[in-house]
Amino acid sequence: MARIAEDSDFEALKRLVDDHEGWTLELSKSDTQVYTRPVAGCNFNMVKIHTEFADVTADILFDVLHDPDYRKVWDSHMLASEEIGILNVNNDVGYYAMSCPPPLKPRDFVLQRSWLDTGPLGEQMLLSRSVPHKKYPPKKGYVRAMSYITGFVLRTNENSKTGCILKYVAHCDPQGTLPPWLVNKVTHTLGPRMVKDLKKAALGYISWKQTQPHLRKPWRFPEEINGPRISIEDCLDVVEVPVQRMLPQTPSTQPTANGKVTTGKVVKPLNVITPTTPPQPTVNSTSTIASSSSSINGKKEEKKDRKFFERKGKVDNKTNNANGCGSPSMSNKKDEKKFKKESKDDISVKEKKDGGLKKRRSLLSLKF
């Protein structure tokens, strides 16, 4: 969470940049030295840089580090920068996004800055670290990096009236899937590059500032502050606990064996036999299909035979009645011829159907 920096925080920053115990000198070139130190419980090393600017004053360098408008001019890695708000006259919160070499995703930060100016002959210090903010959660397309500490200590060079000494310390976690050994390897090489860019920006700051419509410096003159005022409560570290979504359950009301009613649970009644569906017969071979189809066809043929004999019996009754009354008449002869014709037709139809039935049965009995 965010908190207002105190004098003890700046004293700790000075001890950190001045004390070399436990630090390893990685690079010494011209007026620049780069140190690294492992940090317990973290895979990423802390880096420290000492350098001298012979023709840049501490006041100018302090302004360059603060001015958000000029940062957009000289910082080639910056993708976005925004002033979130002011905590007090020496503490603010801002958003910063930077590019990374492809195929790495860009990183962004939400940082609280604290600063202290002890006067022209003293020291100027700038201290920042990552804080959360409720209106700036991690967003798509960026990896939210973590800055544990980033500090600048600017001192006037006693040997040069126009120069200054810059001492810088940083401990950051880029997050994502970057291997720690790679980050530690390039950390001490990126530092001198940053110092070079910062020196070039400081040399051109005065001429750039004079071209701006305003010359305000709210970090030096609090009356020029026009940013929104925010509260410490806006920067609290809120941990979101994921809520498991469950299907809504309708409470049931059902009498139990004792006649009581229960709600909220499904009570299974006692001594109740749950009806089960009888198992359906399974068909294992084509012979079963043939037998079932033959039984159906047999019933159809039996029905047709019954109709045939019923018609035959009617014709026989007519014939007997005619014979009992005398000699057969012309109508009886016609009925007899009709009967014979119908019999031949029924027999031929039956034989034809029987032949087709046998053929179907033989086909159904085949095993494929």
C-alpha cells in the first residue's frame, strides 16, 4: 500500500547508495560504475550506479527527472504516462508504461513518487516504488511489473561548480516469464545506457522549457499544483478472492417417515421400492430377426386362410340348399363356376405369397 515517505526513508536511501558492502562491481567505465547485489528471497538482483555529470547541475537534473511533459520527449522507451493524483506536496502517484524488445510484452507500473530537496548546497532525492490503485488494475496487452525501490540521490560536485554527482539504485521484478538469470545479466548493461540518455536530456532541458507555454514546476512550487487530490485509501492492496459459482438449489419440502417436514434437503422416503424398467431384449443375431418376422407373417397368412374358408363355406351352403330343393339350377352352376374360379385365384395368390415369404425368410436367415 502507499504511505507518505518520511525522513527515515530518505536516510535509508542515502545509506543504500553510499555503502558498497555486499555489492559486486560489474562495470567501471570513465566516470560511471555499476554494482549489483543479490537480495534474499528474490531471484532478481539490485543494481546501483554512480556517475558524474561535468556540465549538468543537480537542479537541472532534478527537474528533468520530475517533468512529465519533458519525459515524453527524451524517454524513447515510454509508451504512456499519466498523472493519477497528488497525495501531498511531496508525494504523488502516476502510471507509466514502457516498451520491451520483441517478442516480449510491454511492461507497465503504478508508482508512488516521493521527493526531498534540502537546498542548493545540500542534496536532492527522489524515491519511487510500486503501489496499487483501484482505478488502474492490470490491463490486457501489458505485464504489470513491480518496482520495489527506485531512488536517485543528486549532489553538487565540489570539484566543479557546474557539475553534479548522480547515485541511482533500483530493484525491480519485470514479472512475466523472463528467466531471472537473463534479467540479471542485462541489468548492469542497461544502466549505463539510461545514464547516457539522461545526460543528453539534461543538456537540452533549458532550451526546451523556454519553448513551452508555461514554465511551472509544481515539484518545486506547491502553489502550482493543479492535479487531482487522491487519498491513501485509493492505493490499498485489495486482494480479490474468486467466488465459486454454484447452481441454485431449490429447497425441497418432503415428509419423512415420522411425519415431519424438512426443508433445504431432499429426504428419500423410507420403505419405498423404486419401480424399475424391465430390461429390453437385445438382438444378438440375424436369426432372431428372421424368427420374429416369420411369426408376424404367419399370423397374416392364418388370417387370410380363415377368410378363404369362410367364403368357401358360404358357397357350400348355397349349393346344398339348391340341391336339397331339386336338380341343380343354372344359378347353382354359375355359383359353382364362380367358386372354382375364386378358389383357383386364392390358391395361386397364396402360393405366390408363400413363395415370396419363403424367399424373404431365406434372405433374413443369411448371416452377413
